[in-house]
Amino acid sequence: MRAVQFLFSGVMAACVLMSGCAHHPPAPPPATTTTLSLAAPQHGDFGHYTLALTWQPGFCTGPEGSSCQADQPKAPLIGLHGLWASRPSDLIKAQVPVTTWWRKGCGLYEGDAASPPPTFSKALSHRLSEVVAHTHSDLVAHEYSKHVHCFGMDGEQFFSVASQLRDRFEQLPSARHLTAESGMVIEKADLTRQIETDTGPLPERGVQFQCNKTPQGQSALAQIWFTLKPDSLSSFPKTNAFMSSPQVQDNCPARFLVPQWGN
């Protein structure tokens, strides 16, 4: 009889535990992605974005970085240059060369009129100061004037999205591996394969690299450019966010230096 009572008590205890579980289901896993989207109220019929990320030691020693300012942060190594819309259709119809768009950007619509400086929340201002190179002219203001203002996009939202795209890449194993290779000469094909391990197969020219020259004449990584679909930013860095760049813009040789600060 004692054995029966013991068995009955065990069954009842199990039922109580199961009942408790039924009333307290496990919490769903936290969301791993944030919806990222941008709406361009003006000239919004462009074909793609170029997400331009900087390798800060290489970018700051090149012509665009102009060695950067003395207060340039030494970390993180992967920074944000910009998020550039391609030519809107009216410029294509007017046969404006793509190189003119690259050079002038919104100036083609706004002439020499200076756009008002962007205003950001304190949090975003701090974040941009961490990840955007401290060039001798204000790079954030330049990016806003050349690549954002004529599209009528909200500056806070635009740079928030751009910085989050940068963060998503930096968190990938391929980005961490690249950081570990600072100071080394690497194969471009190896870096591309490592990125594709994280993203999935990429279209031709879905990722391109920009190199500067060291004072010794060695090619050194300065930027990584991703060609993205305007309506698929939330999918980045997965393969369906990418498209093939219409232009060849990769100027890095098959082997190049991943520079570190001071070389």
C-alpha cells in the first residue's frame, strides 16, 4: 500500500510540475533583426545603394582621409563612410554621366546652395563620432549634403540606418577575422570567401574593395563597398540584400595589406 501511495504521490507531483509549465510557457527568442528601411520623398527612383565602410587605418592615410585629425579614435577599426544612392532616373534619362553623379551628388539638383547642417539626437551624434572618420572637414556634414539632402530623407533616420548596417557587418565572423589580420598581407579572394561564408553567395561585384597606397607604395585596404537593393536593407548582410554593381569600382590587387595604425 505504501508503494502505491508513493507512486500516486509521484504522479501527482509530476502533474503539478507539468501544470506549472503549461501556465508559464518559455519566452520566445529575442528578435535578431531590426527592420531597416528608408523612404526618399524626392528622386527616389534610383536603382541601388552603395554601403561604404572604411578600414580606418587605411582610409585615414589616403587622399580622402587626409591622415584624419589627431583625435581620430583608434577603435573600432571598421568605420562608416556613407550610404550612397545611385543616379535617379531623371539623371540617367538626361544622360548625366555616372562619374558626374559620383563627383557632385545632390549638387546636381541644388547647385552651390549649401544644405542646412544635419541635426541629430545626442545618442546618434555620439555614435557617429565613434564610427565615422574624423577627417579635417566634417565627413558627416559632407555625406548629408552630397548624398541625403536632395532626397528629402530625414537625417536622423538615414544615419541611424547607415550606422546599424555598419554594425551588422562588424558583428560577422568575417569582420572579426579581418580585424585579427590587421598588419598582415592577405588575399582578396580569401576575404571575399570569408564574407560569403557569412552572407551566402553574392552576385558579381556585390562586394568591392578600395585600396590606398602606403608611403612605400604598397596597396592597403581603405574601404569595403557593398551594393544593396533599396527595398531590402533589412535583409543585410544576407545574400538577398545584395545586387550586382553596374560599375567596376574595385581597385585593390589580388594581395594587399590590411594596415594597422602606424604603418
